[in-house]
Amino acid sequence: MGELKQSYVNLLSTYQAAIASFGFVLILTIMLGFFASFSIVHNQLAVMIPSKYSCESLPDTDVTDADSTYSSEKITDGLLRRRSFPVLNVHEEGFYDQVEEYNYSKAIDPTGDSQYSASYDDDTDIFPKDDLDAVPAGPTKYFEAPPYIGEPNSTSCACEKQNALLKVFMYDLPQEFHFGMIEPMESNEQVWPKNLTHLASYPRGIYEQHSPEYWLTLDLLTNSEVEVFHDLRSLKRENPCGAFRVKNESEADVLFVPFFSSLSYNKYRMREANVELQKKLVRFLQRTQSWKKSEGRDHIILMHHPNSLHWARQQLKNAVFIVADFGRFPGSIANLDKDIVAPYQHLIPSLENDDFEDPFSSYEARKILLFFQGALFRKKGGVIRRRLYQILKNETKVVFKSGHADIQGVEGATIGMRSSKFCLHLAGDTPSSNRLFDAISSHCIPVIISERLELPYESIIDYTEFCIFVKYGDALKAGFIVDLLQKIGKQEWSILWKNLRSVQKHFEYHFPSQRDDAVQMIWKSVFQKLPRIRQSLHRSQRYVKSQTYLVR
């Protein structure tokens, strides 16, 4: 009887345990179902309502105003929409090494009101004789709100500290180091512009090619813990959030120095004003605790024009420089291990009407095999230009023209690139030139013949997928280049062309910045340098702490 009772108790315990387990499973299933439903609803709401973390639902905008030069092109195969804007992005005339005569009143102000005109080549003074301190940019041009700038209370995609690739501290340098060089502000105490709608654009013409300093600074001003622009909330955009400006430098990965060094060189050249600004900058930085602690190793400084920062570069050599190339810098000051190569702002406008779906039609339409326009007489590495001219000048499918041209000649260069299958990139006074990026914007396959050339973000991009590289020795063999290019058939050229189109966005500067454009690619390049920066910082501190024990 006792055994029967015990069996009953055991059976009852098992039954109760089963009931409890079933109840737990049931509750768990209901909870999982609830969270799954909530997630689906949340995702649907995220698509319908843009939040600070999701910009997917921003309306696509096309411009139909016949008088506007805004353009938009939908690139297929999953690529992002690319837009070009007349004031900040597209320049209707390009330059190649030397321009015999450039009339700013035509290029900058079609009404002819500008008083600026200049005749120059690379080595002459290009500034108006009546006002040597003026940047020859014609009348002040302001940023014109693109079509997706919304109303004051419209939703804006915010970039937040926690979801940024880089956290950047930017010094509040006086306006004379940056935007004040373009246009003085309301008061000397004002550091930054107040409104997007009255933002003076970077000077146009040949200066524009060295404008990364402008685009990167603008990107930090619009992604900041401290709101700078009063009308920032009106900016509707897909915010890639490559870099975010923090107000506490202890939170920063790097420290950004907003000195428009290329503009300073172009505006003042070798005159005292340029040197004085550099001296002020060095004094300011060397007095900060951040610089003293790191000796500048975690500082980002732009030195894109090869002649910029000529006085200060030795004192600032530990910093991470953003350059166009390393042609005029000793390795102890600038090198690929420490520094970053940024693309030029191309001067020929981006080619919009090129049939991406049918590369064969583009191949057939481009009747010129190889195109080059530029100065034939250059210094140092540019000697190859004269030698190649002698080799190629009589080739029937090659256009190899002197770079001395007026505006009509420059327009001819634009047409020439767009009519050619391949475009030559040759060394000039420096290993790089804007010609490479003009070729990319013209969908012309670059043929690169330049020793010591370093390319932007080559750790991310494989240039052999859309460029042809030729060694100096091979290029100088009679018939070698033409024979090589003629052996690249329609199918192979089409692959190169498609690849070029797919990476074109990486070489376009925009404001607001767009996903994977030049600004974002530069931030990615900075991000890749972080391990090297941290290693350099740690190595520099090896003996510092030991010394602190001695003073106790």
C-alpha cells in the first residue's frame, strides 16, 4: 500500500513538472511572438518615418527647372544616386597645367560684372594687380540650397556620436584660417558661418582642385555636438556619418586642424601673409596640451597643394597630412605610412548622359583611341611628355595636344576626353595632376605613366580594375602604347568602363556629403590610420611615465 502511494506521489510530481514546463514554453512562445511582431512593426515604421538612425525613406528628388544646372542621375546596379550642384561641385571650365588667358568674368560671372581677369602659367603671379590680397573668384558666390533642403521644421537625418565611424575634435581656429579667407564674417570674433543658405563657396577656377580642406571642414560643421548653422535642421540628407565632431577632445580619435592651407598659398603665395598665418598656427598648436602630449601625432592637417605649409611643415611633421601626392616633400615630413592621399576636385564637369546599360554604344561613340592635352614642357618628371609627344604625334587615332589654350581650348579638352576611349595621365611638375580625376569624371579609361605616383585610398580600391598602368621604359618604346591599347578589345574595355563608373562616386566631393563620396572615403582612410596613430602615440610615451616617478 505504501509503495502504491509513493508511485502516485511520483506520478503527480511528474505531471506537475510537465505542466510547469508546458506553461514556461507557452509563455516563452508568446513573448517571442510579441517581440517578433514588435520588430516587424518597428521596421515598417522605420521605413515610413525617418529617424536619426535611418535615412532610407528620404524622398528622391529630381529637378525639372529648365533654368537650373542641378542634375541627377540614377546609377543602376545598386549604386547610389549622384547629384551635381553648380556652385559647390561642378565647374564648367577645366584647366591643364598652363592657361594662356583665363577670363574670370566669363567663368565665374556670366553677366560680365566681375573685375577679375588673369593671364598666367604655373610659375607666374595670377592675382589681380589692383588687389593682391583678393582671391580671384569674382563676386561672392553663395551655396544655393539644393532641392532636398527642406523647411525649417522638416525631419533631418542626424549623425550621432555613437554611430559615427570616427570621433573628431576640431579646433575653433579664428576665421582668418578658413572661411574668413573666402569672405570676412560679420565680426572678427565670429569663428564659423551661421547659415547654410549664405555659405560662401570655395574660390573657383584652378584653385578648386585643392579644395578638400573646405569639404572636410563643412562635413564636421554639419555633424557636430555643438550646432553651428542656425538652419541646419532644414538639411534633409542621407547622412553617411563617417565623422562626428565631439566637443570633448578626450573622446576624439583624432584632432582636426581647419586651416585652408592650399587657399592660403593660392591667395597670398609666398608673401608674408601666408607665412604669418603658418607661424600663428604653429604657435597656437604648440601651446595646446593636446599637441604637447602627442607632439601632433593624432592631428589631421591638410596640405593638399604641393606648395602649401612650406614654412610650417617641418614643425608639424608628426601630424597626419592630407596631401595630393608626395612629390615635393621629403620622406621625413610626408610619407604613405603616416599620411593620406586625397583626390583632386575635378574641374571638368561630370559626364551625366552616358548610357550605363550599354557600354558598347559608348565604346563605338568614342572615336579617339588616346587623348592628352597639357603643357609639353614641364620640370623634372615631366620630361616624358616631350618624348611621348614625339612618339605619338603622328598616330592617326591619338590626340596629343599642347596645353596652352584659351577657354575654347579647355572646352575642347572636355570634348576630347568625352570622345576618347583612353586618356593619358603623365607626370608633370609633380607625380599627380587633376587630369586623372577629370578622366574619371569623363568616363575615359586612364592610362597612367607616372613614377612615384601614390593614389587615393588604394588600400580600398584596386585601380587595375579601371586603369591601365604603363612603365616609363615601355612607354618610350615606339608603338608600344598604341599597340597595347588596340589589343584591349570592346569586351575588355567595357569591363574597365563599367568598373570605372562604379567607383566614380568615390572621387566626387559633395555638400552635403553622400555615402562613399570623396569626403567619406577620406574619413575611411583616416580610420584605417588609427592603429598606426595609436602605436605611434604609445611608442612616444614609453619613457615619459618613468620620468614622472623621479619627481615624486
